[in-house]
Amino acid sequence: MTRPIVWALGVTAAAAIWGIGLAERFQRPAAQNATIATQLGERAVPTVVRSGQSTLTLFADAQGHYSTDAVIDGKRLHMLIDTGATACAFTYEDAERAGLRVGERDFRVPIQTANGTILAALVRIPEIRIGTITVQGVNGMVMPRGRLSTSLLGMSFLKRLNEFNMNSGRLTLRG
């Protein structure tokens, strides 16, 4: 007698959990589209919600990462937000595109990475803009060619914001 009741409760609980997930998908259709595009191997345009003069909300991609397009010297660069990076780190190619010129002799600062120590070149970025948020005079580093796959928006930018907060798959930045 109790077996059918337990089974019915289990089915009801599973349906409720599925329904909550479905409701979240309908509440964030743009984020879902970006996730689907990522799963299909396409480069998803980061989902950004503008909710104030200098506030941006980014949604996590399928892997739980946050990314955005940053503008440096009028050039748009796709960057991964990395709270574990002390400074903004640029691929050699992105640095060239943004006008951050470095020579071979500039690669003299040892940087500890997950793959060991490498030599990076220090740079000072006059201005980084993401959406309506602008930060001037940001310290960064350029990695040698082939040593970084995606440029990173690190703590040298993030700590200059008024606030940043991560909650429920959303990263809110306030300039």
C-alpha cells in the first residue's frame, strides 16, 4: 500500500524539480541562447543586462565562466573574467590588436601559472571599457605568443570597481 504512495511522491518531486529548471530557462532566454550556441561550438555573444548608468550583469556560460567584450583603444577584445588573476593578462595577439606593443626584451617578469613559470611583459592600459563601465590606468601583462588562449580581465580591473557580486549564475559589476 505504501509503495505506490512513495512512487507517486518521487514522481511529483522529480516533476517539481524539472519545472523549476524550466521556469529558470524561460526567465533567462538570452542566457540560454548563449549556452546553446556554446554547446554547438559557436562563439556565443556574452549576455549582458544593462541596469543602470554603470552596472552590468553577465550570465555564466555552459562551463560556468563569465566573459565579456572589453574595448581598449577603440579595439574590441573578448575577455574571460578571472578573479584568480592578479592582473589583466593579454594574449600576444590581443595585445597587438589593442595597440599594447611589447618587444622581446620586455618579457622579463616571472609569472607563476598552472603550467609553471613563464616570463611576461608588464603594460599599463590607459583605459578599459566594458559596457558603460570605464576604468583608467589599469596594470596588465602580455603573455608570450602561444602561452595564453584567451585574454583575462583580472583583479587589476575588478578591484577598481565599486562592487562586483556573483550569485545564481550572474556576475554583477558596478563601476
